[in-house]
Amino acid sequence: NIFYTDGATKNNGQYSKQDSFTCVTDEDGSVIFNTPIGDKTNIQAEGIAIGECVRYIVDNQFTPATIKADSEFWVKVITGKYNLKKPHLKPIKDRLDELLKNQFIRFEWVPRDKNKAGYYLEHKYERKWDRRKGKGKFAITCPHCTKKMVLTINVNAS
């Protein structure tokens, strides 16, 4: 079982004006969760998305499983390669630790353009975010048809 996770935040760093979403997809890119989570930073949204995915895997007994995420930070924190130093992220890490006890879940970092959950979030919210200040442009490759495209959106990488 392979799952992809991503989090995205409009107005990242502008506290009380942030609008965050998480997404979890299966290996085929079918959306399992697309959840608004309110005023969170992008790095919080990424960690919360991974937590939603772990909960889904555990609740449905889909282990062993692999979670692919484009947040190198969270993949390295979960796998013990980074120490978590930011206190505002500790509740997310504690929740992940609790959910992951005795579970066979592997974590893998994937580039943003290979993340099926990220692809969904970018396309779903692209038009809404494009009209706001702080636009950003970057090229992505569709994981389904390999078509290259440039999106103008406000997504902040973790």
C-alpha cells in the first residue's frame, strides 16, 4: 500500500491570515482526504497531512505501507535523522510517534513534482490563490500524463 501526502498554506507566515489544507492520495492519485485545517503554517500542514495518513492506514489495517511525502523535514524527523527543535511542532511529532507505535509504515521523500497529493492541491487551489498577492511560478510534471506545465500559485515549500 502506497500513499502520498501534502500540505499547502496560502499566506504562509501571516498568522491569523493563513488558510491551510492537507491532502492524502492513494498510489493511483485518488484523493482519500482533502481537508481544510485553518490557520497553520506550511510545515504544520505537511506534518498534519502525514498524521492523517498514518491514522487512516492504522484504522483500516493497511500495514505494511509506504508514505511518500515531499516534506524532507518531516520524513527526516520521523525517521530519526533530524531532531525536532521547534516547540510549535512538538504536538504534531508527539501525535505521529503515538500513531506509529508498533506499525510497519515506511517513509520516503519524493520530489514535489512526483507527489500525487501535491499535484491535487496545486490544481485544486491554483485558481483561488492565483488572484492574491505573493504569486509564485514553478514548473511541474503531471504524474499521470507526464505533461509539463507552469503554474502560478502561492505554495510555500517546506
